[in-house]
Amino acid sequence: MGRILAGLVLLALAAGGIWWALVPDSAAPRQRPPTAVNVAPSIERDLFDQVEAVGTARAAQAVVLLAEVPGRVSKIHFQQGQQVKRGQLLVQLDDRNARAELARAEAEYQRPQDDFRRGQQLVDRRAISQSEVDTFRTSLEAARANRDAAQANLNDHRIQAPFAGVVGLRQVDPGAYLQTGDAITTLDNLGHIEVDFQIPERYLGRLTVGLRVHASNEAFPNLNFDGAISHLDSRVNASSRSLTARARLNNPGNRVRPGQFMRITVQLAQRTALLVPEQAIITQGAQSYVFTVDANSQAIRHPVTLGGRRDGWVEIRDGLVGNPEIIVNGHTRLGSGQAVNIIDNPDALLPEQRVLIAPPTQDVAGDAAA
């Protein structure tokens, strides 16, 4: 009986061993298939360090044209919004009385001229004293002053453009009687605009007159208005710890109007920087990462320090060496050392990003002046 039981046990063990050998081990680790990814190059480009600020546009030259003398408007020679030349007549006031005053002053000027001329001849012959000649000279100068004042008064009845520009809305009508100081219209030279803006004092050592400036405006999202810093204030604002800079910008087509909000970018210095596509960046908390692919087709994670952004590219200031290819798609759940399979995808980069793949050109990148 004991032998039979022992035989049955051995038979059961043998059968169990055979079954164990035939059934696959479901608990054995399976190798994870490679993750499909797209890659794009990292590139080096010459960039400008930049500081960004905001300001309000104003005309390079701007005045409110006022009546210099009282008088009735006899004729208006401009259209609202018209481009005018320097010296162009804009408004004519009734000048009949002014012309009469000038004619009287010129007539009164003639006699002192004759007296002074005759006095000089007489004093040469010692027929009169020098003091009498001096009296004639004083009378002549007084008459000349009266004549010049009458001429200036007549000129003031003609309101002319002091510089070339665009006239604004008309504030007067023909026949209106103006008092001295009444507003007639505005005149703005819009060929160039000026923008005052604040820059933090930490940039003071890098600011100079002549630095290149780019400006943009929401009304014209596809246009840049280029120029340069024309002036720097002599003082730093003690409250804001900032310096006021003034930029003079080109304004093609007189598009920007005084009072418009402008975003300003000041280019500080040129340097060579490493750029990667924006979609390659993974951020976890305060740390940013990118993935490269090593020779064994494994993903390698690199902590990186970011710089400026431009046209879909991000500057890598630290964390990468050389110009490795960067994973731009399929990397959201990657781990360092994980196998990857690179899939060619011509659409991995956005259209605006492909511009920088072309031969190197100067571009800008930097920080906001806040």
C-alpha cells in the first residue's frame, strides 16, 4: 500500500513538472516596444539679447495751431487729414485792416529815412551836431520797429504749416471770428514716431543712444516699426528704479497715430545661441527638460536652462552640448533610457519654425522689462 501511494505521488509530481514546463510564465517581464517619436534639429543662430517694454506713440513733431491775432476767418485752405508741406497756407484771416496799418507804417518810415540821410550829409559839413544826427537815428529806428510790427501783424493773419505733416480735425469754419489763442487744428509729422518707455536700471550699463529698436502694435499685427534709441533721460526714477528712454521709429504709410499703445523691443547685444523647437520642452515644476536619442536608440533626458523665445524656437542656455537632434513628438511619457523608434515626419515643425532652418540670419530673443 505504501509503495502504491509513493508511486502515485511521484506520478503527480512528474505530471505537474510537465504542465509547468508547457504553460508559459505569465509573470515573466515582457520587453516594452520602442516608442515612436519625431525628432528635429537643434540649431545655432546669432541672436540679440533684448529687453521688452511698452509705451505710447507720439508724433516726432506735433503742434496745435492757434490764432496769433484776433480776426475773422476769410478762407480755409486745407482738408481734414491732409498731408501738407512746410510753409503751406492753411487759414487766411481777414487782413484788410492789417494791410492798411502796414501801408501807414511804411509811409511813416519814409520820412525818418530821409531825415537821417540828410542829417548825415549835414554833419559831414559840420552844419549840425552829432546829437541831432543821433535824434534822427532814434526816430528812424522807432519808425522801422513800427513798420516791422505791422508786417508781423499782417503775417499773423496767415496761418501756415510750421513743418510738413498731417493736419487733424478742423476746429473753425469760414466766417468764424477768432480770438488770440483759439485752436484751429493740429499738425503732426507722422513720417516718424517717438515712443517713451521705461527700462529697469539693471540694464543701464548696456544702454546707449543708437541701439536698435523694434516696435509693434495690435492694430497692425504683421508689421514691425524699426528705429533706434534717440535719447536717454539723465535721471533714474527713484520710485520705479527705471530709466526713461526715447526711441525714434519709422512709420511707413503714417499707419501709427499718436496715442497708440506700442510694444517695444530693444536689442542689447549680439551672441550665438542654441535653439530647439518649442514643442520639445517638457516642464515639471520649475525645471525644464528635453529628450535626445543616443546611439542605442534610447531616449536621454536633459535638464535645461531656457532663454528667450522667438518664432516657435526656445533658446537653451545650459544643459545641451553640440547640436543634437531633439525629440519633438511622442515624448510626453518617455523616461530616460527608454527605447525609441524615430519616425520621419516632415510636419514635425510648424511653418513658422521652418524659417530658421534656412541659412542663419540675425534674430532676437530676450526677457521682458518687468
